[in-house]
Amino acid sequence: MPASTKPLTEAALLKMPDSDYMNKAQLEFFRARLETLRDEMLANAADTGEHLKENENFADPNDRATVEEENMLEQRVRDRERKLLKKINKALARIESGEFGYCLETGDPIGLPRLLARPTAEYSIEAQERHEKMEKLHA
């Protein structure tokens, strides 16, 4: 019987045995999720670019200040998205290289629940906590 072509759901993914960790179906699930996220961000960036090109002149300085504040906030969001876009591209590269889903520090599985919450995760929870503690110490 041919394999189902229905997309894998989060629930089905979590029901898979540990021995199936980062099998072809799981990798395709995360590739699709990351590509969708990347495409949404690129569309948002294009919208922001168009929005910021609109030069509106306001007679009231308060209106102008409000628009400038909104533009500044939008640019901050896009800056965060640019950083996330780099992480998404790195995650997609790790899928191609076969490293996706495994901690860059320890080589241990990151785990499906963590990857579902943060598909760009590079470290296991334990390794990430160590990194954050070191950052706090050196801050």
C-alpha cells in the first residue's frame, strides 16, 4: 500500500517512536514549516518597505510623531525578523546536511517538543541554559 501523502501533523509527529527521530517525514515537516515562516517574513519585509516609502505629510506634529513612532516600531520588528531569517536559513542548511534536530554542542537530540516550539533551535535545553548562564556571567 503506498504511503499516505497527507501532510504530517504535530500530533502525528509526536506519536512517532523515538527510533524515528529525524526521519524523512519529520525532516520534511520541519523544512515545510521553516520555508513557510521564511516566506511569511519575506512578504512582511516587502510590505514594510512599501509602507515606509509612502511619504505622508501631516500638518499636525502629533500625527507626524505617531507615524514616525509606528515606523520605528515596525523597523524594529523587521530587524528581529532579519535575525530570525538568518536562523531559519541555518536551520534549512542543517536539514540538508543531516545535522538538524541535534544539539550543536553535545550532538544529543534536541527533541520534537522543543523543535515544534522553536524550529530554529540549535541546542538542547540543557546546552541552551548553559549558554544563557555564561552570557549572564559575561554581561
